[in-house]
Amino acid sequence: MPATVLVLVETINDYLPILEQQGFHLILAPTPGERAEAIKTHAGQINAVLTRGPLGLTAEEIASLPRLEIICVIGAGYEQVDLQAASNSGIAVTNGAGVNASSVADHALALLLSLVRDIPRADAAVRRSEWPKVMRPSLAGKRLGILGLGAVGLAIAKRCANGFDMQVSYHNRQIRSDVPYTYCATPTELARHADFLVVATPGGVGTRQLVDKNVLQALGPEGFLVNIARASVVNTADLLQALEQRRIAGAGLDVFDDEPRVTDGLKTLNNVVLTPHVAGLSPEATEAMVELVGRNLIAHFSGQPLLTPIALPPAN
């Protein structure tokens, strides 16, 4: 009998035939209502769950799925998956770390270029038959700070160092000996040495509100912030105040605290560029992520080692 996978992700339908061709039976539940109904109706047959970091899977949901064996997370982040509950129930968890790094890095640069060069306002002006000549900074030779030098952060660093001759610094949980970039001991120190600060660290308790008013003050009135990671890494109230008071020059944001709702204050500012959490979405990245999910599912149900397992806390 084929394993049944509950699919909570809303953006991958075109690539789900990859899993179906591998023999998995899929139950699609991309909305909160469909999710609750699917768990209630099909609890006894669901063997795996496919989710995203912000969608997660709660302890209550895990407890209500008696045949659940594995949770596969699309993308790197898994902050809303209850790892303790998974561990307590002997359920494996995997993610897609690094698979969409190129897409996210591309989007980070797109946000940075749009923000620093003020592309959205220039485009809007031309559409109104206006022809403003506004002086905007160049990216070449500037100082880039990256908060989190994992696969995404490293891809951003390479693009900026090699493509724009930027001086790259980073803050990370650990110093990396395999990169030529400058390590900064704290996020505040990193911001102090940056013209552009890019947030690329995973979400979760360990990184919550790393970027606060002190970091933003260190970034300064000519500094720009880009966040393509998780909204929880940045204190939104502090950021909004810094933007309103022009204590930083601007921000490019792809992630928000209460998606899909966005703080009204951000929508009214002309020194921000906003996108709807799409940095990791590209045909190439999505296909690769679903293929990785398939390989992890096949490995699990055939008793082989998982490709990208998440370390779980001890069961209690």
C-alpha cells in the first residue's frame, strides 16, 4: 500500500506529479480549513506531512496523526514544526537546506538593487509621464554585512563580492574558516561596518529579534536593510520607527510577522520595497525541492538513511 502524504504547501502543485510518479498518495490541504478537515478525516492513513517553515506542524496535529512517520519541510527553515513533539513520537524531520539558495540570493540582490536605486518610484514616475532625475547610490565598492552565512548567505556574498566588488563581512554562530570574508562578533558590530545589511539567518528562538534598535542605529541613516530570511529575526516595531524617522535609509522585505497580513505602516512608506515571501520561488528551485522531498520519502520508507535530516531534541 503506498504511503499517504498530507501536502500543506500551497505553491508546488505543478511539481507534485514528481511524488505521485514515485508512488505516493497525496492529500492536498493548502488552506487552514482544508488542513483541519484533512487531519480530522484522514488521520488514520497519513504517513507523512509536507510543509513549510512558517506553516509548520503543531504538537496537537502530530498527536492526532497516529500513523505519521516523517515530516518533510520545503526550504531550509522549520521554525513552526514542533521538533520536541516529533521527537517524543519518534517522527523523523527533514528540510531542504540549500536547495533554493540561488533563487533566494537572486531575490536578495533584486530587492537591494530596487531599494538602493529606487526603481519602484522611478517606474511609477515614468508611468505618470514624469521624468525625475534623482541621484541614488551605487552598489559598487560598498560594504555588505550578511547576518547568517549559510548556503543563502554564502550565495549572496559571492554575488556581491564578485559582481559588485563589495567588501563582505558576516556574523554567524561560528566563524567560517573556508571563506575570505571578515567575521564580526555581534550583529551590532556587523551593522556598524556595513552600508547594506542582509538578513539571511534561519528563524527560530535562537535568532529572534537579533536586529533591534541598537543594530539599526549602528547601520545608520545611509544604511539599507534587506530581509529574505524570517521576519522574527527583525524587531518590526524598531524597524518601522527607524524607517519613519529616517534613522536608516530604507528596507527591502520579503518576509513579515503575520503573513499574508503586512503592517500598514510599512505600506505607506516610500523608503521600502515589499515582496510577498517569494524569494525562494522559482521553477528550478521548486522542482529541486520537491525532488529532494521525494528522495527523503523514498529513503525513509525503504529503511535507508535520510538525505537531509534535522537533529531532534531528546525525547521526553
